[in-house]
Amino acid sequence: MKRLFLTLMLSLAAMAAHAEVRVVATVPNMGMLVETVGGDAVRVTVLAPPDRDAHYLEARPSMMAALRRADLVVAVGAELEVGWLSAALQGAHNPSVQPGRQGYFEGAAHTDLIQVGGAADRAMGDVHPAGNPHYYFDALKMAEVAEALAVRLGELAPEHAERFEANAAEFAEQAREHVERWQARAEGAPGAVFYHKDADYLAALLSVEILGYIEPLPGIPPTARHLSELVGSLRGKEGVILYADFQPSRGPEFVSRELGWQQHQLPNQVDIGADSQAYFELINRWVEALSP
């Protein structure tokens, strides 16, 4: 009987040591970061498809079901998911993953954001007073978030804490190496027009001038008048037009025709389940498109 009891206790201990932290990430880029830091000690569910604008999703029963079972929620933060995540969390009825609890993590709280401040006035478009939430276009900022995420995962699964920290450190080293190459590659880039302010972090990282936006205000569809004024302000200059795969192509195509500039429509999220190398390759595609 004692031997059976000892075997049972050892089996339970082994199961606990290999228990996975159930993580729900709001977008694929954050899911990638969780997979990179957590390895096989995490089980990740991603709420947003990679080809959808995360500003404008709706809370769905499937989201609530995933959140109900989660040990940790990993969000971009800075109000990127404000239109749907709060409702999904409320419907999940899981007190452990509500904002302010150990099971809720916002990456934006662990790195310095750009474009902080301004009135929360919807007439000014899709504004984020807390700062621009698209920091995932800056691999160094993602590395800072990875280090903070390793600490949080370590609190939830202390037996894996050292491994989480080592994985985050490895990601940070890879990020630094890629950024050095990207900065050298983009040297002398003429400048860019973006659809939205989502690639502003990358432009800052590479010291590439932002020449304008297809949107007249963040989240506001472009008008013919705005596009004509944009073209008029850019005639005689050199540049490139970049926009995300879920953003309409009509405005960028018009500006491209009028100015004779190249345009590139690219993903701004990795596929669900992608690893860190896929993330670096995604950013590299934007760098190549920006570069001379």
C-alpha cells in the first residue's frame, strides 16, 4: 500500500511539473511571443485572425470560452483591443484573468510607447491617449515585453521560471542582431506613406521619414479630397507606399499611380502558431519594401 501511495504521489508530482500554462493571446504576434518564451510549458490560443484589423473585432462566444479556461491573458494593450476584449472578459466569468489580476498581462505596460497623450476624442479618429499600440513592429520593444512576460509566466509556473527567462534572453539577442542588419539595410531610404500609424515604430527604428498617411485621421477612411491633397504634397519626391493586408487597396493604388511610386501590401501579423523566425521574416519584408 505504501509503495502504491508513493507511486501515485510521484506520478502526480510529475504531472504537475509538466502542466501547461493555458494562455490566451489577443493577436497572433503576441501568441508568437508567448510560444517563444513559454515553449512547451504553455498552451496558446489566439483570439484574432492574422488578416483582420484587431481594432474592430467583436466579442464572440468562442473567445469567452477560451478566456474561461485561461490561466493568463496576453494582450497588446494601449486600448488596441478596447472595443471587444473587455466584453469578452466579462462574458468569460473568469476572475483570475481580469485586468489588475496576475492572470492579465498587457505588453504595452512594459515598454515605452510613442505618440502618448492627446484628447480621447473620437472626432479625431481612432486615437490612443495611452500611446501608439503597434509596438510589435519594433523587435527591441518586443524583446522588452518578452522579458516581462517571462517573469509573469514564472510566477504562474515557478518550476519553469529559469527556462522562460532564458528563452526571453535568446529572443532579445536575436532581435538585436536583426535590428542591426535592418538599420544598415534601410540606410538612405527615401521615406514612406503608410495607410495607418501601425508601422510608425518601424520607421522610427530605421530612421525612415514618414511622408504621410492614406487615412486623413487614424481609422477614418480616405476621401478623394484627402488623397488628392496627399498626392499634391508629394509630387516631385521619392518614396514608397506600404499598407497591411487587411487595409483597402484603392487609396494606395491611386497614390501609387499618380506619383509613380511602388506600393506593397504586407501582413502585419504572423500566422497563428508561427515562431519567432516567422516574426523576424515578417518585419524583414517591411524593411525590404522600405529600403532603397
